[in-house]
Amino acid sequence: MAPPLPQRSNTIRPSASNGLKATELIDLTAEERELEANPNIPPGAVCLHYIVLGKNTLTSGSNVELIDGDFLRIVHIFREIATAKVGLRGYLLRRTSAAENFFPTDSRPEGKVWRWVNELCLIAPSLENLENGNLTECMITRDPGDVLHTREIFFTNAPFPEFSHWRETRHDFHTVGEAKAVAELTCRWKIAFTKNSGGSYYSGAVVRLREEDCDEKCRCSDVVLLKSHKVKLQKGTKSEAPKTEKARAQQSRTAQSTRSKKRRRIDDQVGHSDDEIEVIEYKVRKTSKVASSTKDYTQRRRKRSSTTVSVTESVRSMSLSSIFPARKFRRGPTAQPQAQPQRPKVPPEIIDLNEELYTLGELCAGIGGFTSGAQQGGLGAIWLVDKCPKCCEGLKKTFPRAKVLCEELQKFCDEQSARGFDVECDILHISFPCQTHSLAHTVEGKNDDANIAAMFGVLEKVIDKCKPRIITLEQSPGIVERQTVTDERYGTIEKSAYFKYLVRELTEKGYSVRWRKIDASKYGVAQLRQRMIMIASCPGEILPQFPEPTHGDEPGLKPIVTIRDILNLAEQWKQFVPDIMNKSKPCTGKPQTPMDIPLPHCITTSGTEDFHPSGERTYTPLELALFQGFLPHHTFVGGFGDIKKQIGNAVPAVFAKLLSEQVVSSLRESDRRIKKWDLQQRRNAIELEED
């Protein structure tokens, strides 16, 4: 056996570039391997075992505070061979109070210890690094001269205040300054965003750390976190925080010492596909010990099966069905225009199917643009809320199986308002009134205060009430702009303050959130319509990605839907819709416009600035509805102006379909993880035999 190769020792002299004092460096790699490429450090550099900085010895895994107030979790220490310059490679961390105002803060009197003062978030270099899901791609490089001193930092996905100084050591400090200077810090989030030239946040994400991102002793199962969140939100249910690996190990040792059970070996492989998982049937009595367990866990079935399990108080013992009961929603018939023999057929992909669906609830539903697309994408609407009586009448006709409530948001959120039906849903969609946040909104309107007030305090209440796994929100892109507005409560502020408020409401409830400014024409909508879309997921839930563009000039994409396409479809359907849907206003002197382009202007509540390509009339409500992505037989209620307003306020149904398909795919993946986790827990349960 060959002897180990000696390590190289080097001394770095003091210099302005590294800020070190005669620091000894020892290579981690051996002499012959020091040029081996490492994807996590710069090319032409070698890894070092440690550096001594003053009284501190820094190694991989060390946590340090930097001179600019940020922090660094060191993963690699390296030296560039050509220049002998030393660098620290790791995760950049920042206090949540300094992270773009995306996180909750406390307004406590001076001298009091704030709860969130030592909460951190990981700053990813770019949104692409964060989206890839691999934490190693979020590393940055800092100079050793930037280091002040070492700190104690925990990476955890447990909910606040687990592993925080607020829970553990807050009574040891008398002031905020003391706690900030020496108390332990906790990182639960990772964040990245991109800005345009004007400084607006046109895309970004604030995401909870996943189980695999956390320190070994500070992590808890994402499945446990998801189940615990669902139970904790239930009325009258007391639920403890999810147990970490350390806590679960301690609980396991205690159980073993009191039960003295004989264990038997069980195949612990869980790598079966969803259709081939091994179903283990067992029963657990509600006593202090396991009384019986079936030994024949033999049957494999191709179809999904449901196993009834009696459980104790432990959240970890709960089955998927007890936390997310199967809501057997079946799509009913949608409202149809009067049937005619020559009526065009609805495309196969949008025909109603009798299947179990994830459930949808929608606030500010309008005439149902999002719901229409969501049902095509695999969701089942169980309730819809809007304050407009005519919109609600249209919703009842288009979605007869959904419960439609005609009331204000605050009334819906009121704990005392009796519903008579279950408002819990898998997916919640909200389209808060957007006129106030539109860039075209330059003059104060009579409904501005009401529209702004509609979003304040709603998210927190509706999350507690509806317990959604996924939340989607749609807004005008103006809400993220840095344009200033005057608010009676806060004076002159940036419009993005309202957007940050929405993000802060979600993160305070533990929801991860991502947002993006999208162009609807790239998703099959025949108009240049830009919207700000937000997707949020509850603790432990997978955060869905945005759908990729489906239309465009790039290879592999469908052609952009044009004015000609919409007018041809309208011509096929105009004899099957009410007369008011074919109404238009004549005009003169308008130039003829090309037909092989999408509608140049966005459809608003007053219609559109564009005229029919002939230049002789405005567009009809039917044509406007098709431009907005509605199905031809969607029901609208009211006069000519009412219908145009309903169409202009709607979420494009075509985009809603694609977004819903993405959400459904994410939920199915999450449910597969839950089932595998449940299976492992069942195997663990029957390892303990009867005495």
C-alpha cells in the first residue's frame, strides 16, 4: 500500500488584496492532483483545507459575518495558482429585514428584542441558479479580507421560531444590538430576483429551504412539514412544530427503552413506481403500544388503493387521505348556447371528463376567465366569489356545479359568515382589482381606495380559512413598477410597495412564492397582453414552475395566434351566440390593418383601441372574448358595456389552462412523495412485533 502523499504548506504575506496576517494555508489536495478541475471553484485554482485569520480558523462549513453586514457559509477555500490569491466560496446570507422588504418584521419599541432580527435568507446570484434547485449553484466568492468574525448559523426548513434565538436565548439579551451582535442566526429561505433597467422586479422567487438544503440536525421531512401545516390551520386543532431529525431520534430511543420490542428485518426499498408500490395493510390501536400488525404485506396492485389507518396524536402517523381527503369533484355540464345541427364541435381537449380533480376556489372571479381555463387544465371549481351581481349570474350559468357567492372579499373572510359548504380547496386563485396598479392609470379614480383596501389583510385570513396548498395571483405589471403614487395612509410611496406587501403576507404564513411578468401572446392569446403572475406553495409543498411559452417564432413553438385566426373562429360561432355578442359600432376613416398579427393593444374594460381590419367597425363582444381566450360558448350577462367590461377584466383562459396544468403536475408529484413517505412509515410501524 503506497504511503499518503505529503500536503503542501504555504505562507501568504500581508497584502491589501487579502487582508491577512501571515496566514498559513494547507492544500486539501495532494501534489499530483492539485490541478484537478473542481466545478465549484474558479478554473486554475486548488482547494485549501483551512486558513487562520487572526484568532479564527476557517474551514469548510464555517460561518462568518462580513464587513458589509452580510454573512457567508463557507463551502470551499481556494487559492489561485497564478496569483496566489485566496478566496472563500460559499453561500451569501442576508438578514431578512434587509432583503427588499419581502419578509415580515416587528414594529417593537426601541430596546426590545425583535422576533425576526436574526432571521436570514440565502441570496442566489441569479434566478436561474435558484430555479435549478441545486444549492451548490447558488455559491458566490468573497475575499478573506471581508471577514469580521465567525458566527453560529443554522440552515433549517422548520417553521419559525424553531432554532431561532427568539426561542432559545432571547432572555439572555437586553437589547436588539446585543442579539444582532452575538446571538445565533437562522436561515430558512433562499431568494433571487431580476430587475429591468428601471429597477422593477419583473421576475423573482422567495423559496423556503428544502429538506436536502438544511443542516443534518436541523432538518425535518418536507412531508411532515406539509402535513403539520395542514393540521395546524384547522380550527381548534393544536399541533406541535414538525420534529427535526434530532428530535425524532430522541423520541425513537425513548420508545425503544420502554417497549423492548423485537425487530424484524423488512425490505426498506421504496423505489417502486406509483402503480407498483407495495401496499402494507395494518392496524394500529389507540393505545400506548402497538397491539397488532398484519404480516402479509404481500399484495401489489396496479390500481391505487386506500388503506384505512387508525392513528394516535402523532402528525407523522397521518395518512395522505386524512390530511388531504379526496374531494370527489366531478365536472358537470357547462352552460351551452342553444344547440344547432351545424354547431362547431368543441375541441377534444376541452370536453368535460368524469374524473376526480384537484379543487379550486377563486376570489374576485369576475366572469370566470381563470376558472374556465383551470377546468380545461384539470381543476374542479367548487366555489367562486365576486361582488358584481351580473358576473355572479354569468358564473352560475357557466359553472352550475360551483357554489357562487356574490359578496365583498372582507365579508367572505369574516369568520362569522356562515357558508353551509366546505371552503377548503387545493388551489386558491385571486385576481385583486388591478385598475389602480395599471401603468395606464394616471388619474385618481373614485374606486381607488376600495380597490387598494381590497388586498389588505385578505391573504392572511383566506389562507387560514381555505388552507390552500397552492395560491395563484394575477395582477397588472404596474404593481411592480417603481412609479410613485400618493396614499393617504403612507404618503408618497412606490407602487411596488403593494407588491411587496403581497409577498410579505405569503412569507409570513410560510408560503414560498415566485413571480414573473408574462406576455400572454406567447401562450396562445391573440393579443399583446402583459400580466404579473404569482405562484405560492404552502410549507413542504413543491413550488410549481411557470409554463414554458407555447407560441412564437422560435423552433418547436406553435405560430402566434393572429387576428385572422380569431375572426375565422368568430365567423363559425356567430350564429350560435346571443345577438348582443355580435353587436359592434360603425366607424369611418379608420385605416385597414393587417390580419396576420396578434391584436396590437391590450383589451381593457372599455374594449380595445384597435378596430376591425376593415376599418369600418369596432370588434364585437364575441370577437373580444375570443381574443381573450374564452371558449366560444362562455356565458356573459348584461348589456353591451357590461360584457366588454367583463371581458376586459378577465384572466386569459388560454394561459390559465397552461398554468393549471403545471400546478396539477406539481401536486401529483407532491402526492407521490407523500405516498412513498407514508409507505415507509407503515413499514417502520410493523417492525415492532408484539411481545
